Amino acid sequence: MVTLSLFRHAKSAWDSPALGDFDRPLAPRGEKAAPRMGRYMAAENLEPDIVLCSTAARARQTLELAAAEWTSSPEIRLEEGLYHAGPADMLRALRNLGEAYDHAMLIGHNPGMHALAINLSGTGDEAGLEAMEFKFPTAALAVIDFDGTWPAVATGQGRLRRFVVPRELKENE
């Protein structure tokens, strides 16, 4: 069995028109949400073995703030191809992990992140599936379990274990 955590980057800032999309940093709300989600992951034993992260500034900053709250030090791969990647590209990156990792995290962007989460989750937490179908907000986390290994991960074969958004967490989580 393998576990995939899909973690959308936290809320980004739009207040500097001179910056291109790739270089936008996190907004103050994002700077609070990312570590909050990191603390949640640590408390719930959801720390990954490996993180595949978009190279966009807001994704890297989300990773940095969340990982500072973890008790483990996963392998981190910054993947240029994840910047605005579609679900097929993200799935290809996951399948290329082979069999060395039990829990992988992908930090990326919408709409690809949202589409991948929906495409992979065939069963699982009904309330989470319904909420995730509606929206995959910034700093949201979907945790999906699969039987088998990464090369075998396929559309509709995942079981959504949980779907969490930062506003649902207590301030100290």
C-alpha cells in the first residue's frame, strides 16, 4: 500500500504586479496556513517520505513553512514540471517514484491538483469526497491510499482517507 498526500500551495499574494505568476510569494494568510497544516500533518502522522514540489515561489514557501513543523526530514525534489502541471503530468511523476517510498506528497497548483485528487479518489471518506469535488482551496490537503506500488497508481483506484482545509483546524493545530 502507498499513500499520496496532495497539498495545494497556500494563499499567494497578488499585491506586486511587477512579479510574474511564477515568482508570487505567499500572502500573510498563506504564511499562517502552511505551518498550521504542517503541524496538523505531524500530529496526525501524515509526514511523507518524499515531497515532489513545484518550483514556483509560493509552492516552495509552502513546503518550507509546513516542513519546519514536521518531526521527520523527507527527501525533497523540486520539480519544474509541476508548475501548473495537469493531472497526467503529476500522475506520471508519481508513477516514476518506483517502489522506494510508502508516502509521497505532491505540492502544486490548481486546476491540476484539484483534477488529480478527484480523478484518483474512487472511494473513501464521503464527506471529504463531496467537499473536495466542490473545491480544492489553497493549503488544502487530500490524503489518498492505494493498494500496490507507485507504478500501479491509477485513476479511480484511490481511497480518500481525509480531506482537510486550514480553516477547519484550530488555531494551535
